[in-house]
Amino acid sequence: MKYIVILGDGMADYPLEELDGKTPLEYARTPNLDRLARCGEIGMAKTVPDNFPPGSDVANLSVLGYDPVRYYTGRSPLEAAGMGVELGESDLAFRCNLVTLSEDEPYSSKKMQDYSAGDINSSEGAVLIAEVSRILGNEVLRFYPGVGYRHLLVWKDGPLPELFRLTPPHDIPGREIDRFLPRGEKGKDILALMEKSSAILSCHPLNEKRRSEGLNPANSIWLWGQGKKPRLDSFRSKYGLSGAVISAVDLIKGLGVCASLEVIEVPGATGKIETNYAGKVSAALQALREGMDFVFLHIEAPDEAGHQGELETKIKAIEEIDAKVVGEIQRGLDAFPSYKILALTDHPTPLSLRTHTREAVPFCLHKKGDGLRNPDLIFSEKAAAGRLYFDPAWKLMDYFIAR
């Protein structure tokens, strides 16, 4: 038996007036997802427990079959693992975004104009993080370049994570940052780094160049997602299966590393709508052909569109996942004597809010040989409601493997 999970990050949403009361998932043309729903099982899963942050870290941990109550230690340690940064037992990791803040003074009066600094590319991001590291880094505070606007800070022998109250920058688009600046017993130390980074980056020649080209400058770092090194049981020890993850983002790669899954790198996988869908599909099928039992295939594009508030892009991302991933995966799997597909999203990223929420999300589960069960179903939030329901969602993986 071969198992594959296809996860479209942030696909779920709210009904929208401009779509005649439909969600983007309900409105989009998704014949392949619809076919899976009609021939298999469909339902909802609550991927983010109450009192947990509604992030991709918690949600994807749940989807992979790990109880966040037991295993979750923060987002950044997972990203560190994905970047190959080894954390000591007492080290504290932070996600370090490059962001665009308004020019207002003082720092607390600035507005969050762009949590991704104009979707800055990795090479430019690395230049700016290197400059921040040169001036602010030391033996205790170490900055590491990542992908695009996503970077890492590690505080050697750092304080406890609960001594900080930090806000993800994608939660506050267009808003004045004063109410969302670092708080907590040690929050002032993180705030000082952010303020100093603004002075360093605002006048950096690379940002002057970006302004002249009409691009958003990466004029501050923003620190959040703090946590200590996690301890996950291996996926093989839980389910008796060899497995791999395929993703463009360090967070999902890090989950794979921590679960002792193989991380498969795909050239051209970007986390954006222009990602290499064909390369991801080819890598997933090749892994299964070469003896792997399980593949977790993650596509980031719908989530990015949700954060940017781009309706047409989100619909296009969903349709491309359906056509270029779900359809091609199913065609490739037909060569195997037996397989199961679990297609779902991790959390809603509503366009009206431009951030994550913790409502339950739709899934569909299909096994080779399943005949037509629900001829009128489409894959959507509305269609999945009132059917199978998993709360907590980490039990869905148990069901998927055992079904």
C-alpha cells in the first residue's frame, strides 16, 4: 500500500459576496478533488486545538498525526530543523521576518505595510540578514539566512519561551504596530533588536535600490514564533512506514526532519503560485516507486494569496493544485496495485482577515478501488460539514493509515 497526503496550505476560507456566497474552494474548478470526494470519504478536521496559535506549525503537526498538546514546542525550532540549524537543549529559536514598516516615527508609531518585504528574494534577504548579523549578532545571538523573507535567530541558552508575548507580522497587515510589539518579561530585549535593525536596514544601499525600483524595502526585522528544540517520535515508529516530505518552506521540511522523514528537495519549488508543481509531483511518485511507503506533499501558494488578500490568485492556486498536482498524482498512482490519498488543507486563511483561523477544515480520503458513493458532492467546506469529523485532527492520520 502506498500513502500520499496532498496539502494545500490555507485553502479553506469564508463565503464571499463577490463569489455569490461561495468560498474560494467552493467556487474554484476542482474536478479532481471533487472526484476524490465523490468516490471516497469527506469530512472536517479540527487541526488547531483551542488555546493554540492557529499557525501552519500546529496544524501540520496535527495532520501528520502528532498531538500538539504533547509535542508542540514552538514554530521556530521546526524551521531551524528545516534549515539544518542544530539547536542545543537550552537554545531559544525565533522566526526572523524581513518586513516593510512605514516611515513614521517613533518606531512604535509605524504600520505593518508588508510582512514579506515585497516578497524579497533569498539572495537579497541573505545580504540584509548578514548586515544585521554583523552589527547585532554575537556568540549569544546568531542570525541565519533562510528563504525569501523568512530567516532565523537563535539565542544560545535563551530564556523560557513563555517570557515573551510575540505577534506574527502577517496577523497585522496595515495596522499600527504599537499594540503588537514584543511584550512579556523579556519582550524588551527582542524589541530592542527590532528597533536597532530598523536603523541598520532603513539606509542600507540595497533598500535604497529597492525603493528606486518601486519595491518595498526590507527596513526592519520582526521576531516571533519562539520555541525550544522539539522531541517527536519518528513517523516510522508510530505507523511502521517509511516516508518523505516535499515542500518549499523550511517549516514543513523541519517537521519532516523532526519526524525522521526524508526531506526531498525540488528545484524551482518556491512556496508561491509560480512553484514547480510538475517537479513536486514527479519527486513524490519517484519516491513511491523507489520503495517509500508515504509522502507528504505540501503546497504553500493558497496561503500566501490569503495573506496578501488576493482573491483571484487564491482561486488560481486552488485550481492549479487540483489540475497540476491532484490529477497528476492520481494518474501516476494508478500504476500501483494499491494506494490511498488524503487531500486537505491545514487551516483557513480567510481573505477578509488575511491571517489564519482555527476553524475545522475539509478533507477527502480516497482508496484505490473506491466506487462512486456521493455523485453530487464537491470538495468544499460546506459539503464536508456534517460528515466525518475529527477533533482532535491528529487522529485523522491514524484513520487514514488504518482504513
